[in-house]
Amino acid sequence: MISNRVTNKKNNATCYKTALASLAMSVSMFSNAATVNTPPTAESIINLSKPGSHAQSHKHNSPVAQSSIPYNAGENILRYNYNCGSKISIRSESYITAENLQAVCDELISEEERYHRLMKTAKQPLSGDNNTTVQINAFKDYASYQYNAAQIFGIDTNNGGMYLEGDPSVPGNQASYVTYITDDGSSWWIMNLSHEFNHYLDGRYNMDGNFATYMESSNNVVFWLEGSAEYVAWVDWPYDYARELAEQANYSLADVVNTTYEHDTGRIYNWGYLGVAFIFERHPEALDTILSYFRSGNYSAYNSYIQNFSSQNGSEWYEWLQCTATYHDSPNNECWDHTPTTDPIDPVTPGEGSCAAMGPYSGRTSTTTSINIENLTNQTLQIRWLQEDGTLYSNVYDDAFAPGETFSRTSYIGDKWVVTDTNESCVELFTTVTNGNFKVEADDDVIITPEDNELTKASSKNLAIANAGDVKDFFIEVPADAKNVTFSVAANNGDADLYVKKGSMPTTSSYDCKSDSPDSNESCSAGDGEGTYFALVSAYAGFSGGSIVVDYTVDDIVIPTPDLVPDASCNLEGQAYSRNGTSTNFTINNNSETGLKVQWLSADGSRYSKVYNDNFAPGDSWSRGSYTGDRWIVTDQAGQCMKVITVESNGNYNMLGDDPIIIPDPVGAIGCQGGIQAYPSNMPNSYYYTRLCSSGTGLPIISGRYASDAALHRTAFLLDSVMQTVDSRVVPMMVANGFRHGVMGTYPSELTTWMPEYSHLDSAFWDERARGLGGMPSVPLGSSAEENAMCHSNDRYLGEDITIHEYAHSLHLLGLDYVFPGFSSRLQSAHANANYYSLWGAGHYAMNDYKEYFAEGVQSFFNANMGGGPNTRSALQAADPTLYGIIYEIFGNSPYYRSCP
């Protein structure tokens, strides 16, 4: 059985989950993948300083398992779509500015390049891996992530994000990770961006199979999974804890490689980082062996190898930790590149500079010394370490070794250092001796490397003088987004022919493209996409003064045109409205520089399937017949809302400019529609009630003879304001269940038990105890009092809104429980969690039961609460993000906040 691999960030932690019962787990771990912002209720575990990476840790564990309710809102919530080239897509709940998107894309692109360089992948994915793209799903904040991600993706969200690998062996499988945005107004980022992206790259290029495969085969892979994700993310920046932990030296190398997901987060992440750093910095030959086992899926061999490795290098580990405690992040890399050996030192002559010595060698010792290399040429060079297998190490120790500079560092006697040109061709090679001083002389003719055949984008390379029959081959590595890869050859005379092929060297009889005109001016287009492209230049007749160049185009990062950003009217999308206007015409003018689309919003606020104008070009005007009050949404080509037009008679609207966008009440007029009417005789208890007010959302507001008309209008206004963004199915369900809301006259002109539905209650208690009650299936009457709705100074609840509190009970028990089956079970779980962690404080009324918990939360959501606990919307989001998420699902970005008349 092939299972999904999930990366679950918990307390900045990564947790892998598998469908195999034997591997089911939920573990807290530590991920330092960049932090600055703290979303609501988050405990900041670590605060690192990597430029351009800003994630944050969270700790909010629930003792009660959460149940789910049907919730199919992924496309509506994650409605903004972006791309970083063709490999990386982003779905976001909130609009991402061009500047922030560019920063994210730059980070991911540089992260991938760093990964390929360090892991020596040759950008070659594992055989059978179909995860060609990765999708990032970013909710607008932690509260939205905590609730909506659970509903849409079915994942645990008491964490900072999850990586969902799926089954990479299945064609069309979509790798993704689910996360959220942190934004405190001054700093914006996507949580855990770099660390999770490294997990995606590891699964695609290094780790054969899936999580179940290697976890079942090896007990020693956890330190690599988390440590390498940390190392790649942080290798170019200070890893703050490395020096401190190295000085403590709490764990042996064997301890580190035997780390499991049952260990503490510091050991998994921080010590995992150190374990991987040790391999990279001291034992690159071990890195090659480890990666070969991973890529072949031979995890049992890896298990034996890493155990032996940790045993054999235990003493050196402590030596390296001591060095790291002193020199971590030093530019001289004093702690790097040492594998102890007893082999004799090769005889060397300082400064011999022979590139012929490139290749495998032995003789590296554990004795350190200092070396100096002086650049006496007129060219900028690079300095690399030659590994014992004869290949250049991935790290470039000086990538801008300028003329006149001296490169100094500590090295081990016997090490070989290679000075290359910027095309990585050897200029000189030096073998370290005691206090060696070496020079790259100005007359070294190896600086020019005519035999070098690697091309770079848009850079011309000279062709040597060719005689008839001579051939010269070239190649170039091209990224995935490349389009129209074209080779061109030009020479002064003779006849040069050009042959091009993708993936292998062409011949004069096997090629993808051939150009063989009678002269030496040739051009070949080799196609599109990632890969190695080869070119063969053949001299049909001798030529001189020739050159070859290759170029291609790269897809731009898809970002919205900066002249047009979403208008505030986009908040109207998803809100129901009444369609009862008169026929008219209207016009929209696209005075922006963005290509747009136009759709109609149905009465329930959703987008109608038909796109009425799918090519609304810059400078165009679009006119159509409609009805006053109808809503039309204008989006960019990615479907991102730019403006919602509410049609007025013969309206004329610009996409840009100062034309006012009037946002009407989303449910029509607020308050009693058609005035206050006589209470119908066929409605319950008509002997007592005298008046009926039908609100704009269709709620029946009733009263006896004691309440004023103003109190009925005010109550209708309050309830309509609360309901303006609620699912349009809820009110009809409440009415079908018999709901009415009664308004009592001011105290003591009318008391609770005077209302027929409450006459069975103990009057001595309830007439003094309650100035409103919530409706329920057995008694579907909700109630509140005039003095509270009108903010009378003698109101016992002055400062909070009992109308909203009691109505929240009716909404819950007569509407939401029916429209969203299982809604109450979610509240019960959230209530247990809040009670367990004392999120509202001991003894708060919200802790009485899950029904009062919801009603108190709704009050707070509309800034209508008081008396301890989170009393406002922002306070609720900060103190109890689980409840906030549930309430946010119901009311969304409601513009209403309670105020007095």
C-alpha cells in the first residue's frame, strides 16, 4: 500500500503521517524555517534572522478530537491564483501584492538552485516521480487556516502548516503544502516557506518511494529529513542555535542519527541540522554515499552505513562541535572539509599549479595549517576544494577572487585546492603544505580555456579556426521555463554547419534540428523546456573568426498588473442580495492596463458559470442590459476579483478612477420591510402579540403592546446587520422551524414569563434573572428587551448586546445545526479545548456549556461583549482562534460592529 506523506508543522514542527495504521503518528517537532510574525495566540518558540524568510511557530494542542462538517469552499476561499514560473503555483485566500509575490518567488527559485547545488542532483528527478509541480495553499491568517484548512483538506490544524506529498508514483499527482500568511502590518511572509519547499525537493530528487517506504526500512532517517531541510534553508545565513548547542555538546553523533519523531523538537530539528552540517562540512564522501542509497531506495543499506559512520566518527564529531562553537558562520570555514586518514602524504611542490593533477587522490591528514593564494592575473577567478574522488566540491569558497586579492584560510595538509575561471575550468591546482603560499601568475595561459564547451544563456563563445572536417561540440543546461531554445553560429568565411539535439549529442545523421546553409551563418531552434541541449558545429569548409551563442526566453512570474488592485467592493462577492430591480443598461470601462473578465453574481452571491466577457481588453468598454441592484464581478484573467459593480440605472463605471462605488446593504434595506404590521391571527399566540415586523433578511420580529415601534425597528436592524453575510439557506430554515424573535417592553413594563412561550417558567426567578432567551426546537421563540436594544441608561447589561447573544442561540439551534449537520459537535470540541486551556479564564460564562460558548463568541465577534474574556473580534481571534474560525465561517468579513442608536 502506498501512502501519502504529510508534513505537519507543530510548534514550528514537521510531522509525517501515513495511511498505514502502524505508522500513524502526530508528533511535535521544531522547525527553524524562518520567523518574525506571531499570529493570534501563538507562542513564539524561536526567532531567527534569515533574510527574506518569515515564519512563526504555534502551540495550540487540543485534548479533544475534532469532528468535521461538510464544507466545500476551497475554490471560493483560496480564490487568488499566482505562479512562480511553471513549477510552483500559489492559491491564496488574500490578495498578494506584486512586491510580496516577487519576494516569495525569488526565495523559492534561489532555494531550489541552492538545493540542487548542495545535493548534486544534476536537476534529475527520481525515476517514476510525477510530482512535477508543487502547489502552495496559503490562508489569510492563522485563524482562517486553523478552521478552513481542516474543512477543505481534512488535516489537523493545531500547527503551523502541512506538506501533502500524495503518491508521487501516480501520474497527475499534485504535491502541495497548506499554510497561512503572517502579516503584522510591517512584515509579511508565508509561513514555513523554505523548510516545506525543501521537503518537496527532497521527495522529488533524493528520497525514493514515500514516507512509509523509508520509515519501514530505516530507523535513522528522521535526522536527515528534518536536518537537511533546515540545512539547505539556512546554510547561507546564520543558524542562531548552532554555536550554543555545539558548545553544550549534549548529544553524541550516534544519538543524533538515531533520533526519532518521539524525541523533543530541539533534538529533531536543531541537532538534526548539526548532524547534516557535519556530513556536509567534514565528510562530503559520506554525503555521496548516503544520497546514492536514498536515490536507489536502498534504505536498509543506508541504515547500516549511517550506524557505522556514527560509530567511526564519534570522536571527530566532538572535535567538530568544539570548532563550530568557536567558528560557526565564520567566512573562513575553519571547521570544514576533513576526513581523518593514515595514508601517507603525496609528495608535492608548492605552487606547481598543475591542472593535470585533477582527479582522485589520497593523503589528506588531520594536521591543520594556513594557506594563502594570491591572484596576480587580470581576471576574476573562483576557488574550489577538490574532493578525494577527484570532483569539485559544491561549495565555492570564493566566487569572486578578484585581481590583486589574496585568499587565506585554514586547511588540512594534503588538501587540494583548485583555482578556476568563471566557467569552472581549472586554472591552477595547489596541494596544501605547511604554511603554503601560492600564486596564480598573470602569464598562466590556462586562464583561457578554448576547450571549454559549456555555453551560458546569451553569451557568445569563440570558435577556434577550423579546417574542413573539424567538429566542435557544445552543451547548455536549460531551466524548466525556457521557451524557444535557439543556437546560432556565425563566421567570417567558409561553411560551418550546425546540428542540435536535446538530451544527447547530435551527429551529422542524428539530430533534432540542422542548419547547413552554403555559408557560415546558421541558426537552429531546439524546442522548449528543461534539459541539456547539445550542439555540434561541423566545418564543411574551413572557416575563421567564428562564434556560437544560444539564447531562450523564460516565462515571467505571473503577477497582477500593479496599476489595478482589488477594490473594497470585492467583499460583496459571496453575499446574498435581493433581485427586484427594474430593467436598465450599464457600461463598464476598462481604463486599466490589465486584461479582465466579467461575470454575473447570482442572488446568493456566487459567480454564475457563464463568463459574459472573457477578453475585456485594456481600453475597451462593455455594455449590457441588466436590472438595477444586480451585481457583476470584474476579475483579472486568473479569476481574482478587481471590482464588483452594483448596477444603477444607466450606470457608467470605470475600473480605475474616482467614481464612487456605493455598497448597498447586501440584503436590501435593513429594518422592518413594509413597516410594522398587525400580528396575523393565524400565527401562534395571537391573543398576546399585536405587531409583526418582517426584517430585510426575512426574520419575523414580534411584540405585544408594551414595546415601542422604535424598539422593533432597532431589533430588526440589529439582526439584519448580523445576518448580512450569512449563508442564504439559514434564515428560511429557521423560519421553517417556527422561529420568531420577540421584543419585550422596557423593564419592568413587561417581564419574561408574560410571554406565552415562557409562562411555564418560575416567574420569581426568571422575571428577574433574564431579559431575553434564545430560541430552541422545543420553544422556537427568541427574545430580548427594549432597554438593551435602545441602549437605555438603566439597562442592567449596558455596554453589551443581549439581543445578539440571545439571537445567536436561535441561529445556532434552529438554523446552523440544520444547514450544517454536525455543527454542534464542532462547538463541543472547541469548547472542551477552550475549557482545558482556560482560554476565556476561569469561571467565565462562556464555559458553562458549548451553547453559551458560541453565543458569547458571537457577541465578541461583533464587539458586543463585556465582563472579562475576549470581548472584541480581534481579542477573540487572538485568545480562541478555534472558535473564531468557526464563527468566521458563518459571518465571514462582516462589516458590522455593534453600536448604539
